[in-house]
Amino acid sequence: MAKILVVDDEADLEVLITQKFRRKIRAGEYNFVFALNGREALEILHEQPDIEMILSDINMPEMDGLTLLTKVKEQNPLLKAVIISAYGDLENIRTAMNRGAFDFITKPVDFQDLEITIEKTLQHINQIKSTITAMRENNILKMYVDETVLNFMVGKESENSLMENETVVATVAFVDLCGFTKISENEEPNVVVPLLNEYFDLMVREIIEEKGAVDKFIGDAVMAVFKGPDQVERAVRASIAIRDKINALPMYSEKSNFNPKVSIGLNSGEMVSGNIGSQSLKRLDYTVIGDAVNVASRLQNAANPGQILLLEKWAEGISDKFTFQKLGEISLKNKAKPVSVLEVVK
């Protein structure tokens, strides 16, 4: 139902409008509200903020229609007004349009033309509402989806192409907040969630600083992907920054006995990048999968609190930039052969 405010000092106009638009009113399409002047109209607008459109005369006592236009524009620039006046000279029309009128109709009123104008105005209002809704939804979406994913989606020409994937060389980091279940067991959820978000925010800032992308949050862990030149170096640098900043945080509370630490697993190599999920269900997860990703996850599981683990072969090109400690060969779950692993010291 469209709620329309009619502002005119002619008392019989209410009867006329109600009669002419009775079918629309009965059908629940229009709901008219009436005011005798601009001052009264402003009071009604304050009391009924769901009014979408104004039909206003110009010449009225206490506050004229042109002044009302200025006030409405100041208070609610999205509210659309159509001026209906016997003073249809060019000066009044220009003044009304410059003050924000959507359209101008001259008296005596052609009600067929008025109905067309109302429909046109309401259509414009709905388009504005749809645009604002889309902008809000887009801003909300950006909170849930990485910018890399959004760019990927926008670049696709059809829904079917969303299921396409590609093989990429990338570096994956799994960052787990060790022992966070202690807090979950001893604190209320309204304490746990904001605290976890605070830790996540610290991690994400360091990942973004090194041009990495957050792939997903998994419980109390973060999965990040680094692509492009110097990806291993950037992933290691981000991991060190996360570890050191988490280590510098104080113990959360004696009650929970939680001292924040992270365990991190890094691995690089070929992996498949694309949307994984169900197209029928309209639920997709843009991610990377493959053996290289699994190894990174296994390394994180093998890492102790405060440790950053990396396969030895990926340290060859960055050995002059960081300090490593050899841990020897480690057997990882579902891997036939042990792998040679290093700990990133600094």
C-alpha cells in the first residue's frame, strides 16, 4: 500500500480525492492522509514516517507548498512531492522543481493525468528503495565474502560459469587459536563470541597487510590464501606477525586460565580454486582444495602452541630472510611418506 499525503487548504478536496480513487483505496493500493497546510503536513510526516509521497498545493495559509518543499528536502530527501496548483506559470514551476518537486500538475486537476503521475512517482520511489536495498545487501555481503571472491563473481557472465574452476599455485596458511575451548566452557556465549571476533580481527589485519585473502573461518581457526609473487615470504611474514601479536596479549582471565597462543601450518603448491558446493541449493563456497591445502592443515594440527610449521623445501628461496629450526621428518595423517619440516623462529 502506498501512503500519500495530500496538502491543500480546500476542504472539499479530501472528498473529491477519496471519491476519484475509491477503487484503489478499497483494493488497498492507496492510503491517503490529508493536511490543510504545510505546517500541519510537517507534523503528520513526523508522526507517520512511512508516508512515501506528497501531493501539495502552493498557496496555503501558515506555510505554503514551496516552503514545505524546502522543509521536506531538509528532513527527508528521499520523500517525493508533486505540486498541484492553479499557479502554473513558469516561475512557480521552476521554483518548485529547483526545491525538489518530482512533478508539477496544474488545476483544475485532470484525475486521469494525476493517477498516471502518482503511478510514475511511486515507481520511481520503488526504484530508489530497490537501489538502497541492493546497496545495503552489497555492504552486508562484503562483510561475509572476501573482495577477491566478489571480483570473481562479478566477472562471470552466467550462473553456470560460477561452477568453473582453475588450477593455481598458491600458499595456504591455517591459523588455529589454541585452547580456546577453555573459554567456551567457562564463559557465557555473549562473552566468547566478541572475544573470538577480537582475536580474528587481529589475525585478519596481518593477513590483509601481506596481501593475503581470508578463505574462511573454521570454528576458532582462520584459513588464508596467498597468491602471486613472493607468496611464501608474505605468508611467513603474516604468520610471524600474528604469532607475535597474539603472544603479546595478556592472559584472558584466571577463571578460564586462557593464555592466547596460535599454531600455524603453511604449505605451498598447486591447488584447485573455484566454487565448491551445490548449484541447486544456491550454496557455494569459493575456496581452494587439493593435497597442498591438506598438508597445510596437517602441519597446523602437528604444531604446538606458538609454532609455525613449514615444509623444508619451501624455505629454500627465503632462508636469508627468516630464521628456521629443523624438526626433521614428521609423519602426517593420510600421507604415505614422512615430510621434512621446519619451524619458523623469526
